Amino acid sequence: MACARGLGWVLLSALLQPVAPWGARTDARLRQCDAPKSQSDMNSFLWTVKRTPPLPPSYLYGTIHVPYTRVWDFIPDISKRAFRNSHNVFFELDLTDPLTVSKLTSCQLLPHGENLQTLLPRDLYRRLKRHLDYVKHMMPYWMTADQRGRGLYADYLFNAIAGNWERKRPVWVMLMVNSLTEWDVRSRGTPVLDLFLAQEAERMGKTTGAVERVEEQCHPLNGLNFSQVLFALNQTLLQHEGVRAGSLQGAYTTEDLITHYNCGDLSSIIFNHDNSQLPHFINSSLPAYERTTAQQIDSYFRQELIYKRNERMARRVSALLQRNPNQTYFFAFGAGHFLGNHSVLDILRQDGYVIDHVQR
Ligand SMILES: *[C@@H]1O[C@H](CO)[C@@H](O)[C@H](O)[C@H]1NC(C)=O
Ligand SMILES: *[C@@H]1O[C@H](CO)[C@@H](O)[C@H](O)[C@H]1NC(C)=O
Ligand SMILES: *[C@@H]1O[C@H](CO)[C@@H](O)[C@H](O)[C@H]1NC(C)=O
Ligand SMILES: *[C@@H]1O[C@H](CO)[C@@H](O)[C@H](O)[C@H]1NC(C)=O
Ligand SMILES: *[C@@H]1O[C@H](CO)[C@@H](O)[C@H](O)[C@H]1NC(C)=O
């Protein structure tokens, strides 16, 4: 049960966190950073919300949705200390509530009686089915010995990620296809950093909570219209078919993301809102009318999934701080919410909060 819940949540966040890798282009050659030699070499994704003494400070922390073991040693002690010293730890969603996953599951489903086979154009449905059959076939080869050693089975993993796909709304199937890459499959089973922090917070007996509800993350995705969704699904399949056929480079973008996170490279394009969490459809070789659709989808997502969510998150952070001024809070959200235009930091500063980046 715990395992299934973990996977469900991993899926949810992989789909929704602005730092997820889909938007990044593989052709931008990214510099590597050296492993930090000392604490003073490390950069942080930690910001302090200053309060007038004797009120204690609170913290904003940018997480990343990759296995925590890949980044933990690069996180400076000062960030870990802020986490340990905060009695209240708040995330985007309430990860400790089993309802979180069941609500998400129902939000992703088509209305009763509908399924993708009848909904999608025949050709698109066939390509989707062929691609998922391929993934299912590859799953045992993609899995690592370590995953098998921990009792994960390929069938179980496939079902946990893609089971019941014919009943899902096409926008969710599109996101699911995007997350079914070899790299993503190989990293399943190790808690991602945000989940790890939630588990640690629970283990340490902290008060945990969330600033968003599942519906608030989920509903905007269901707001694209049918022709936009078909376009997005078609483009996503084209990309993955290209990778399958060897004509497109596979997405190593998660590796790039980890490098940038570990380098603490705040200005990096990869975290920029130009590379938000969704598949990147704006492709200069698209015909003009398709490029227009791509741009409409892109600005819809940016508005609904970044700017609006940043505003809501900032409002709820502010409400919690006002309500419990004597308490120390540690807010752990996807790093993308603290970067770029109209970030949670910008909005809180406009509200009069004094927020400093903790350098080291
Ligand atoms: C979908 O939305 C786009 C952008 O708002 C619009 O141009 C298009 O006509 C809509 N299509 C349908 C089928 O509603
Ligand atoms: C998918 O996209 C390609 C290229 O943009 C286009 O030629 C094709 O007609 C599209 N297929 C569907 C089913 O929309
Ligand atoms: C851009 O779109 C064209 C036509 O749909 C496709 O052949 C090509 O692979 C795409 N390029 C990328 C990087 O997705
Ligand atoms: C906050 O703490 C101070 C001193 O520690 C106390 O005087 C004050 O009543 C507290 N305020 C609230 C709202 O708990
Ligand atoms: C910054 O964000 C706002 C949305 O609140 C948008 O209207 C504006 O165009 C953005 N500016 C840039 C340079 O992206």
C-alpha cells in the first residue's frame, strides 16, 4: 500500500512540478559543474522570510523532483538545518493524505462510460497503443538490478504508471507518455527529494501540511479544449516515436536538471519559465497554424499552472505566517515556483515581505 501510494504520488508530481524536465531542449549543451569541495562552494535554493524580532524567520525552499540520492550531498548544511529547525513543514500537496492520490486518480479519468478508443481518432489511438505496448515490452530491460532486488516487478511498475490508460483523459495520457522514458523508469522506487522531505518531516514528528488541493493542480490541465489536446498528444507521440526510431535524441534533460540543481545555477535556462513543466511543442519546423496552437497551449499552461498557482501559493504562505506569527515554517515547493517571472518570491515581496536568498 505504502509503495503504491508512493508511486501514485511520484506520478502526480512528476506531472505537475515546474522543474520537471520535459520542457528543456536537449540541444542546448550545458556546462557541467564540479562537485563542491566544501560547504562554502555550495549554493542554496533557500530563502529566508525575515520577521521583526522576536518573531522567528520562516523559510522557502526549492525542491526538485528527482531521486533525492542524486542531490542530497549537494544540499548545503544551512538548508538542512533550516529544515530541521522548522516545526512546520508545508508542501505543495498533502503527501501524507491518502485522499491526495485517490482524488488525483478520479480527476484524471474520463467521464463515466467514455474511453480513449472511442474518443480519439483511429490513427492516433493506434499509435498510442503501439507506443505503450513498446514501453511495456521494454520495461523489464529498462529496470535496474537494484530495482529488481527491491522486489519491483516490470508488470507492477507498468500498471502503477500506465494501468487503466484507456480510461484516462487524453491530456493525462499525453503527460504519462512523456514520463515513460527509460531514465524515468530507472529512477522509480527511490523517493524523490520532495517526497523524501515529507517522509523525514513525518518521521521527525513535524507538523506537515499543504498549500494546494489536488483539484487546484488537476483541473487546469483538464481545461484545454479537444483540438489542443489532440495536437499535444500527437506531438508528444511524434517525439517519442522519433526517439524509438533513433532519429531523435532521447531526453537526457533530467540529468541536465540535476547538474543545474547541484550547481545551484539559479539563472539557468532550464529552470526558467521559458522551459516550464510541459512538453515543448513550439518547434520551429512546425507549419504556421500548428505553431499558433503550440503557442496557445504554452501560454495557457504558463498562465494556469505557473502564474496562477504562484499567486495562490504566495497567498496561502502569507495567510499561514499571519495566523501563526510565532511559528517557524519551512515551505518546500518545486524550485521553479521561486524562479523566473512572477514567482512566489516576487508576489510575497510585493506584499511587503522581506525575503533574502541564503547564499551559504
Ligand atoms: C480551442 O481553443 C483555441 C484557443 O483558445 C481556439 O482557437 C479553438 O478554436 C478552440 N477549438 C475548439 C474546437 O473549441
Ligand atoms: C500529427 O502531426 C503531424 C505533424 O505536425 C501532422 O502531419 C499529422 O496530421 C498529425 N496527426 C494528427 C492525427 O493530428
Ligand atoms: C519538430 O517537428 C517536426 C515535424 O512535426 C518533427 O519531424 C521534428 O522531429 C520536431 N523536432 C523536435 C526537436 O521535436
Ligand atoms: C508570541 O510569543 C511572544 C513571546 O514569546 C508572546 O508574548 C506572544 O503572546 C506570542 N503571540 C502569539 C500570537 O502566540
Ligand atoms: C511576466 O509575467 C506576467 C504575468 O503576470 C506577464 O504578463 C508578463 O508578460 C511576463 N513578462 C515577461 C518578460 O515574461
